[in-house]
Amino acid sequence: MVDDKAVSDPVSAGETSKPRGTGRRLRGAIAHKIGTAILSGHYAPGQTLSGEIAFAEELDVSRSAYREAMQVLTAKGLVESRPKAGTRVLPRNRWNLLDPDVLAWAFAEEPDVEFVRNLFELRAIVEPAAAMLAAQRRDRDDLKVMKTALAAMRRHTLATELGRAADRDFHSAILNATRNDALMVLTASIGAAVNWTTQYKHRARALPRNPIPDHARVYDAIAAGDPVAASEAMRVLVELALEDTQSSMMD
Amino acid sequence: MVDDKAVSDPVSAGETSKPRGTGRRLRGAIAHKIGTAILSGHYAPGQTLSGEIAFAEELDVSRSAYREAMQVLTAKGLVESRPKAGTRVLPRNRWNLLDPDVLAWAFAEEPDVEFVRNLFELRAIVEPAAAMLAAQRRDRDDLKVMKTALAAMRRHTLATELGRAADRDFHSAILNATRNDALMVLTASIGAAVNWTTQYKHRARALPRNPIPDHARVYDAIAAGDPVAASEAMRVLVELALEDTQSSMMD
DNA sequence: CATTATAATATGTCCGAGTAATCAGGAGAT
DNA sequence: ATCTCCTGATTACTCGGACATATTATAATG
């Protein structure tokens, strides 16, 4: 009863509903899709997703790809799977909200205002402290990198991609000067997510104010080796960024 | 007694290479194994791991399980896989060092002293600020939970598991009172990892000093709604924890 | 020598079968 | 009637093999 095996027409016939080539790898696209769906509240915590075979078929992908995507979500604390109960969305306090991907997914759709405020509150705690440490530990090379980045920001302004890259370099150089890996990872994740949104919202209109002098103040304090001044200057910077972001989210 | 099924037992040849029974599922055990190997420096950044089939065979597991484990590591930024180049360990600045699992893996073997210092430096930045926010935002229920936890700590002392659980409850209650998800996730991850190590190292000997009064000072300040005092009291707490940990790592 | 075609190789995706764990419900004992 | 234990059903988990795709290295070509 086992003869028929010459079905040499798997799936490539006519329909091309395959999300293949969405840019990333397939499982990455799936993880992105379900991840954003969870972060945006489309799947509520506690809710159990449809079974593997059903969901995989619905997405028109193999179970392997679907499962590998779910492993990613599981690794980030978004879902949990158990043999009989199925796969369910975990409560929000289990999510790795500081994971770069999770942050990106959170900002992919309209981000929650409350969450953005929380992130800026965290930035306002961490970044001034980072500037303080940088003022104490920076060496000549650190200052050189910062100075170069600052000059590039002046030349290109934050309206251009080059200018924003210089901005990232500037902050990155400060973090480097703290000599603290954990601090670097944390601030880099948050900063990237927040800046990405800011850029997205603001891309067509000018920034409300010129942030170069504020950046320069941070640099001067770090170069002078003045921790208190560095911390204060960075605090102002974060505060202004919060104001800009909040005003842009009022639209 | 129906016993017809052949107990094939895929991974129980004779050798004890069976990563099963490490607690979690198979792929979880693999991820744990390779994760700790990477964190402990056994696989250096830049190094490319053996091919899938080879490595999977070496671990005596199927390729599917191995791949799902690698997806977990990829999701945490430890490795990167590309079609021809193979799977290579990413540079340290790409690792999600704040991921709970990554932290656990980092502390599984002898943790790097430098890294522990960095983590405590981060704690010293974040936790006092959290206590400050808690002092401003706590309500009656928050204080009730803290008070209960504090009483439990007094009863059981930190030498018992019950006492340590109460300690975690106390800090957790403070974080809850900040009303900031991001802050909660961050501090919870770090605190769990650090406390876990502390407990592990200290399990046989008494703590150098009685930490209850210091905890009580934090509670009093938060209850009084005094942000500055709360911040200062928490700063002392973290500092003492650092001293204890450092002295225990001298052995 | 530079550029382009080709082949080799490792990861990516798909499929189908069987295993293990968990929960619901029923048979039997207390 | 209540509890315990067994049995069955459901679901994720693991396995093995096959094919597709992307990237690199190499050879062929002008």
C-alpha cells in the first residue's frame, strides 16, 4: 500500500503566495510578524495561539520554519510552549523589553506612549551617569572620536543621514569611554530604538531646535574631566529629546 | 501490561553524552551548553563552529534540535549564521548581556570579575534611582507588600531559602512601585543573576554582616516619601552587596 | 590582469513519521 | 460519594532525509 511517491510537484506550481524573499530569512520574517503582533497587543497575554500545524499552514510555511521562529520568541520571553496546553503569550513582565529586537517590534507599530515615557525615564537615569563615568575615564582617543563626530554633526546637521550617523557615533564614543560593557549594551539598545522612531517621525520636518550646542556642552565637560557638569549636560540633552519626542507624538 | 513499543531511546547509547535531564527540554539543554561555552570563553568571538551536521552528530542530537538551539543563541546575539561561511561567534559587543539567560550562562562558570564589577556599577546607577521613584509613587499596597517581605526577612534571615525569597519580594515590590516596566525588567534580570551567584558562593557560610537594618532604612525612606533618603539608603545597600561579593570572589 | 561563469559547500526550508508529556474523563477501590 | 489510578486524546517535541538557496572559492575567458 506504499507505492505512490512520484508526486514531484511540491508547491511551486502556479500560486506564488510564498513570503519568500521578504528581505530577511523566512523565519526572521515570521518572528518579526508575530513579534510585532504581540507587542502591538494583537495577541493579548494569556491568549493561546493556534496549534503548530494550523498556524504554520495559515502562514504558508513549513512547521520547521515556524518552530524556529517560535524559538526566537520564546528566547525573548514573549511566549511559552507546553506539550498539551499549546503556545501562549506570556504576561508582559516576562518579556525582555530591553532586547533590541523586542524594542524594534514595539516601535514598529504605533508605540505605546506610556512605554516611551518609561524608556526615556530609564535613559534619564542611565545616560547622565554614563557621561559622568566617561568624564572620569576617557582617554585621548575617546576625545578624538567624539570631537570628530561632533564636527561631522555640525557639517551635516541632523536632517541628513550622515548627521544622524555622526550623532550615533558621538553617543557611542561616550559609552565606549565608560569601559562598561553592560552599560554600553543597555544604552545602545534603548538609544537605537528611540532614535529610530524619532527619525521616522521627524524625517520630513525640521527639528524644533538646534541640538549642537547641547552636544558641545557634553563634550566640553567630558574633555575637562568634570563628572558633575557632564552628567548635568547629558541630563539636559535627554530631557530635550523627550520633549521633542512627546511633541511629535501629539500629532 | 501492554509493552509492545520498542523503547528506541534515541540518545542513550552507552556514553553519557545525553544532555537530556539537564532540566529543560533537549534544545534548551543544547542552548545552555553552547551558551555557557561561549560565555566562558571556550569559543572565542570570531571563531566559526563546526558545521551543523557535524556538531549535531557530535552532540548526538538531530539537526532540527540543534538548529532550534542555535536560533535561541542567534536571538540573543551570541552567534550569527550565514549560508556558506558557517556559524560564527559574534564579538562581545553584540551579545545581549542583559538577557536573563545570557546572564545566567555568564554566571554558570566562574564569572569574570571585571564583568561582575560592571554589573554592580550598573546596579549602583539604576537601583537608587528606582528607590527614588518608588518613594514618590508608592501607594498603600506597595508599602504593605514591602513591610510583609521585610518581616519575613527578619524571621528567616538570609541564610534560608525563605529569607532570600523574601529579599527578592522586597526588591520586587520596590520596582513595582516605580510603575516603570523597563526599569523592572532590567533590575530584575541583573539582580536575579547577581543574587544567584552570591547565594551560590555564600551558601555555606554566614553573611559578613546583618543587612536587615539597611533594608529597613530603605523601607522607612520610601514609606516617608523621601526620595533623596531612599536613593541614598539604596546606594548603601548596593555598595555593601558589592563589597560582600568582591570579598567572596577573592577565594 | 580583470571579469565573468562555474562548482563546491554550508545554511535554509520542506516533509512526514514517530515520541514524549500533559490533561480530561472514566473505571474501580475505599 | 470521594478519591485514586488508569486510559485515551491532544499537543508540542524530536527525528531523519530530501531539496532549495545563498555565498564563497575557483576556474575559465576576454
